[in-house]
Amino acid sequence: MNRTAQISNGRFLLDRGASLPLILPATILVLVFLVGPFGYMTYTAMTDLSYANPDQNGAFIGLENFRRLVRNDPIFWNSFWLTIRFVLLAVSIEFVLGFAIAWLIWRFIERQRLLTTLLLVPMMLAPVAVGLIWRLLLQGDFGMVTHYLHKSGLLSQSSAVFSTPTLVMPTIIAIDVWQWTPFVTLIILAGLMSLPKPPFEAATMDGAGPWRQFRDILLPLLRPIIALVLLLRGIDAFKEFDKVFILTGGGPGTVSELLSIYAYRVSFKNWNLGYGAAVAFMVYLVVLIMCSIFYKAVYWKSADTGAR
């Protein structure tokens, strides 16, 4: 009886607005560290602020930076499409490999704890540490991986991976796949382990084969998990900066200059902060569009079902 009274009093206090002081600290943190910087970036993107030009002292110019970005900046579009290709290739490979590894572990390995612990190692490393490790391994003069590539004849003796334009982006994609495939594997494996057994048992009794069960039962049940994995990896890959900055700095030339690297170069090398903020805003805009697309991909079927 006392327990019921306490619960009733708690609900009464929440209904009367007593929850506001409880969420106020978190709200302040969000405003200070998320909304505030985003608002300042948006305002800066509408100014001509540049520390390299004394005549550009932060005057408000509206959408001029965005017009210049979209119409008269081929380097931006090169970085944009390079980033799109990087995201599509890296995330697709990570998803296919991660799904395959998770399915094999789920079906054929009983003791999964040790294996899943080992899978955590690459993804637990800081991106800067990953960049430094692979930069040393692929160093042109004394890198261990480069040595074996030279010895096997896969790479000429006079060249290195990061000085060969055709090898730079495939190498960066391979390093990203090495680091983040375990993340996809663990999320998909968790989804597989949480699947209900009755639908598979009923399908087996009805004579459905493994491929039919995989296509008609397993994939639809895993659809929210798959969308979540693709969303998280897509957002993270689109914002990729640390590893590429450590490995190549965007070079040679602009071969590996992703959108985040271009925003860094404009803002902190050319000191054109207004234009750099406009580039960074485009990164946020694309991420927002990606979130919207994946959200609709997950919930459109349930919405159609509810409408019926």
C-alpha cells in the first residue's frame, strides 16, 4: 500500500511539472555544447570573416558564401563527390563483411564471448591511433606492409602507397573497413541473437529452405537493425577526418581531400572562416538528409500498415 502511494505521489509530482528541474541540467548542456556552436557556425557562414584579408572583418553577406560554394567552387564539388564515393564503398563493404561474419558466428560458433571480445579491438582504438599505426606500416622507406608489398611485386620498389594517387583512396577505404567492420558485426550479431525462434520453426515445418527463411523472415526482422547500422556508419564515414588527416592530409594534391579535410583547409589554413563555416554547414546538411532518408526507410512500411 505504501509502495502504491509512493508511485502515485511520484506521478502526481511529474504531472504537476516537477520534472522540469530534473531535465534542466541536460537541456543546458545541449544548448551550450550543441545548439550554441551550431548557431554560431550558421551565423559565421553568412559573413565574410577572414583572418587572411583585413577587408573581410565579418560583415553580414547573407547567402553569398553558399552561392559561391554551389556555383563557383569545383574543388568543393570534387571533395563532395569523393566523400560520397568513400561513404558508399566503405559502408557497403563493411556491411557485407560484417553481416557475413555475424551470420557465421551466429550459426556455427557456440562460444562467442572470446571472439566478440577480440572483434572489439580495432573499433576501440582511437582514429588518430589507427592513422598513426597504418602510416608507420605503409611508410615508403621502412614500413613493414610496404616492405612485403615490394617483396611480393605488388608494388614497385620506387613507389609507396600514399605517393601513388590510384592507391590512396582504396587504401583509406581498406583501413576504414578494417577498423569498423567489427562494429557492424557486433550490432548485427546482437540483432540475430535477439530474433524470435517460432517464425523459423514454423517455416521449417512448412518446408521453407534456408534461403527462403533468410529472405522472407530473417531480413525483414533485422530491417530496423540494418537501417540503424547503415545510418550510424554512414554519418560517421561522411564526417571522416582523423584518419585521413593523419595518413595523407588530403594529398597527394586533392586525391584524398574529403569534405571535412576541405573545410579544415579553408578555415584553418586559408583562414577564411566565413567560407569554411559554409562548407561545414553543408556537411551538417547532408548528414541531416541521410538521417531523414534512413528514418523513412525504417518506418514507411509500418506507416503503410497502420494506414490500412
